[in-house]
Amino acid sequence: MDLLTQIILQAGRSAVELALFVLLPIMVVMLSLMRMLEARGAIDWVVARLAPLLRPAGLTGLGVFAALQINFVSFAAPVATLAMMEGRGASDRHLAATLAMVMAMAQANVTFPMAAMGLSFGPALLLSCVGGLAAAAATYHVFGRGLSSIEGPLDETLRHPVADDTKGVLDVINRAGAEAFKISIGAIPMLVLALVAVMALRASGGIDLLTSLLTPLLRLFDLDPALILLTLTKYIAGGTAMMGVMDEMLKSGNTSVATLNASAGFLIHPFDVAGVAVLISAGRRVAAVWKPAALGAVIGIAVRTIGHGLL
């Protein structure tokens, strides 16, 4: 019982430190910047110019906005955009392409904090965009070609607050700060549970046993055995939990920054049990197209994995 209490307290301390001293300040700054750009109309300007270029990949203007959200806000931010697309008449085919893109891209709530751990942010962002486009195109032209292409009366206007004066700027910053605080605090329970599970498995010898069984296979492909634990955590508990485990392993010397960068394409994206559940909650039609979107997301993640491996 003493050992379990020790594990819980240590996991809780690590989770709170990561959420409040790494995730929160980074998310406050990035969300404030993103929301300010929205309020100033800069995001509208970017979307209007990128949308025609990305239309062949199956992305609409709101699809481009969803890409900006996941790369610069969080994995949950595109949920509102997907719901907006469904409500504003986007076709099932476009919905599937956008969902696939979101599931294949790197989420900001993991990439920004992990940049502080040693992640090369520039290459990660570039490969995120490449993988997202590959996922969208594969879904739109291959896996989702049998879906309906019929669109309703489209309204792709982006509605958001303006910041024309000092009060408007302060309102935008306050809302962004509240949103960042909600994201950071909301991550603590999953971080604590994931770290408790990991530490308990390690204390019981379960991780060592699994690692010893799989290490010869991983060595055959020149892969770090630390990926076993990271992969299990990622696909069961989600990206934020994986980030907590990665932080703990880096501090203890059980993995390296090189492994972090090499595995970023495979580990940093919302295509996991928790992430998919959140994304398909956007609406009935979004949930209905998750299968072709998932196949497209696999293609996008594979592209990112190869890219990070080569870099």
C-alpha cells in the first residue's frame, strides 16, 4: 500500500508540474496569438488564399481553418469547425477528407510543450501539413470516393470576435487565457492516471518483461525499446498522456531527444481512442464517415512517420 501511495503522489506531482509549468504558459501565449490573429482578420486572409489551392485535396475554407486550429490551438479545437461544416451543408466527402486530415496532423497541445523537451518544431510542423494533405487527398479521392459529394447551400464565413480597440484586445486575451487554463487543467486527470499506470507497470516488472520480449524485434529495425511504453500510452490514453510519459522518461534517461524527434510522426496526432472519440462527437454525419477518414489518416501518419525517420 505504501508503494502505491508513493506512485500516486509521484505521478500527481509530475502531472501537475507538466500541466501548470509547461503546458499552461505555452498554451496561453499560443492561444492568445491565434485568437488575436483571428480577431484582426489575418486568419480569414490566410484561409481565403489557401482554400482554392487546397480544394483538389478535398479541403474547403473551413477545412483549412481546421488545419490551422489543430496545428496552433489543440486537437479538440477542430470539433467546433467540423460541427460547423456539417451544419452549413458540407458534403460527406469533404467532411471525411477534413476529419482524416485532422486525425493525421500534429496537435498543438502536444507539439508546443514537447518543443520545450527538444522536439524540432519546424520539421514537425512541415511534416504535419504534408501528412494532413496526404490524408485528406487519400480520403477524398480513394477511400471516400463512394461518399456523397452533394453540398447544401455553403456558408463558410468565419465568425469570431474583433479587436479594434484596447478593450477588444483584452477581451480576446482573457478568453484565450481561460481557454488555455481549461485545456491545461483538463489534461491533469488523464496525465495522472497514465503516469500511475506506467509507474505501476514498471514497479511490477510488466514493462521490463514486455520490453525484453520485443527488444530483439525492435533492434532488428534499429528502434528504441522505449517506444513500447510510449506507443501503448499514446494509443490507449492519448497524446497528452504520452507527453507526460515522454517527459518522465527523458528526465530519468530512459529515452532520448533523438527518439522523440524520430518517433514524432508516429506518436503526435489525435488518431487514438480518446482523440477519435472527441472528434466524431462533432455531429452525426461526422461520426458516419469516420471509417474512410481513419484509412486516410493512416496514410497521412505513415507519410509523417517516414519523414521524421528520414530526418
